[in-house]
Amino acid sequence: MSSVSFRKLEKSYGSLRIVKGIDLEIADREFVVLVGPSGCGKSTTLRMLAGLESISDGEIRIGERVVNKLPPRERDIAMVFQDYALYPHKTVYENMAFSLKVRGISSAEIKPRIAQAAEMLGITPLLDRKPSQLSGGQRQRVAMGRAIVRRPQVFLFDEPLSNLDAKLRGQVRTEIKRLHQAIGTTIIYVTHDQVEAMTLADRIVILKGGEIEQVGTPDEVYNSPASVFVGGFIGSPAMNFAKGTIRGGQVTFDGGAGIPLHDHSAGKVGGLEGRDVVVGIRPEHFVPAGEGHALSGQVQVVEPLGSDTLIHFALGQSTLTARVAPEMRPSPGEALSIGVDPSRVHLFDAATERAIAR
Ligand SMILES: Nc1ncnc2c1ncn2[C@@H]1O[C@H](COP(=O)(O)OP(=O)(O)OP(=O)(O)O)[C@@H](O)[C@H]1O
Ligand SMILES: [Mg+2]
């Protein structure tokens, strides 16, 4: 068993409350990704689970065991950081063997464990090299190998790929996913990278100011963000927001344009008349003007990305971004007619910024 559970977990430094009553149940073999702005308590939470930081209140369990006061080495957890430090004078093999030797595991057992982990990570030809003879991505894989050979109950990753260039990030990300499929250990993974969060996670936990804002599968948090904050945090480029008011089955923007509410006829928005809202539309949910409901704006900036084009345009008082087909290259200043699918429009209460249940 290697489930993990946080119950009313608290961390304060002096009078500064950093982690504010986190409740989270992580299943055995689950891959959970923590995201949130800088300083929201992600690393602190991992460090409390690893035993590197004391907890101020609440409870942490690994499996059935309460580990609140257990020293790190008795928690059976391996952690991989962004700035993993390999021993520069030891070979890759010795780096991977070190923590096992310290634990008194025999060489006869260490050898096959390292061989297996090295094979899985594609670093077998590198075992005799020193870290200075490796690329950044290879070093990162050695750091992971060092964690894997310990066969812990839980892996913690704190932004492990953020020092790598884009191509390597992609490669190592795929390796981490493969690793999880192969060994099925529980993983808790912190990242700032949207793609890592969406592709790796069974569930994503969005933290804000030391509290959980939403927990859900990648599809749930992308399709049904619980708040303006989650809508803006998950997805890249970020969701567009504009102020509006609901009148007669439409949401009307400050600038005058309106979008019909797709569920109006189903009677689900009856109680919303006159309500001030924040409207959320993802850049990828704009469609050609002929499809969906047409809006008229004015083009401000055009960014061709090869695979698609980003158009930043003015709509009344707001500036919105649309991701459209690569052939679409309007000029700045031009009038823009663009469609939006009313069923993909998100509504949030203007005062609470929580999603309006429909
Ligand atoms: N030893 C400490 N004493 C006082 N405050 C601390 C200490 N360690 C961390 N903090 C504060 O706790 C908050 C959370 O820090 P933490 O490292 O968990 O953030 P994070 O979510 O990992 O951010 P990032 O994305 O930048 O890594 C920060 O405001 C930080 O300044
Ligand atoms: Mg951190």
C-alpha cells in the first residue's frame, strides 16, 4: 500500500500561515500533479510529506501509517528536485549505488537493480561516466535512476525538468510517463508546465495561497474550471475573460456585443437574468465566422506560430486572443469577424469569481 493522505494539513512559519488546511486523498499508484503560482506552498507540501519540513498541524499518512513525526529515511519516499546534485567524482553507477550501500544493501542485490533502472532510462552505456561527461538530460535521467533503484513507495518530483531545454523536456516527460506505467508507483509531481500537468496527471491539484482551489482529472479542470483562477491557470494560451451581464438569454459584453446562452432554451439559466458575470472563452474555442455565433472585433496583433495563428483583437473594452488556422493572417487594424461556439463559453459570478452551475 502506498496511498498518501493529507488531513487538515497546516504549515506556518511564525505567524505566517503558508499551507492552510489541505485535505487530499491520493490513491495507491496514482499520478498527482500539483500546480499553482509561485509561493503557493507546493514545495513546502512535498517537503512535509518527505519529512524534510515539520508540519504545524493536521496529519499525513503514507498507506495506513501516520508519518507526522517519522524521520525522512523511515518514510520510504524518494524525491527528485530541479537542482538534483550528483556526486561529481563518482561514476553514474556509483551515484546510483550510493544510497543503497548506505542502507546496507549487498552489492549482489545492487547490481541487478541498477542494471534494470539504467535499461529503463536508456543510460546503460553511460554507467562508467562521470556527471561532467553527461548532457543535462542524461544527468537528469541519472538523478531519476538514483531515485528508482531505491524502490520507494512514493516518488516526489519538484519541477524536475525545468532546467532542460524544450526538446529534452519533452523526451524526459515521455520517459517519466513510461516509468509510471512500468512500475506503477504513486507519484506526486510539481510543475509550472501546462503540457506536463495535462499529459502526466491522473488528477491535477490547483493550489492558490496554500489552499486547494480545485482537484480533478485533466479533462475536468480544463473543461469545467471551478473558478476564474483555475480557468486562467489551466490552458495555454490562457483563457480570455471579459465582463458581461446576462439579459434575455444572452450574455452582453460591456462593449455591446452579445453571445446567446446555449442552454437558455433548456431553461437552465432562468435565475440568472440581470446577473453580472465574467465570461471565459478559450483561445482555441473560436471558430470561423460562418460557424458558431459571429462576433465583430478589430485586429491588434497577429502571431503566426506555424501550426496555427494567434490573433489578438479588441472586442468592446476587452482584448481577446483567438487561436485559429495557420492560413488566417489578417492585418493589424482590420475588422475581424470571428465565430464562437456558445456551448464552450464559461460563465463565472462577477463577485465570487466561482463558476456558475448550469
Ligand atoms: N523557511 C521559511 N521561512 C519562512 N517562509 C518560508 C520558508 N520556506 C518557505 N517559505 C515561504 O512559504 C511560501 C511557500 O513556499 P514554497 O517553496 O512552498 O512555494 P512554491 O509553491 O513551491 O513556489 P515556487 O513555484 O516558486 O517553487 C513562500 O511564500 C515562501 O517564501
Ligand atoms: Mg517550489
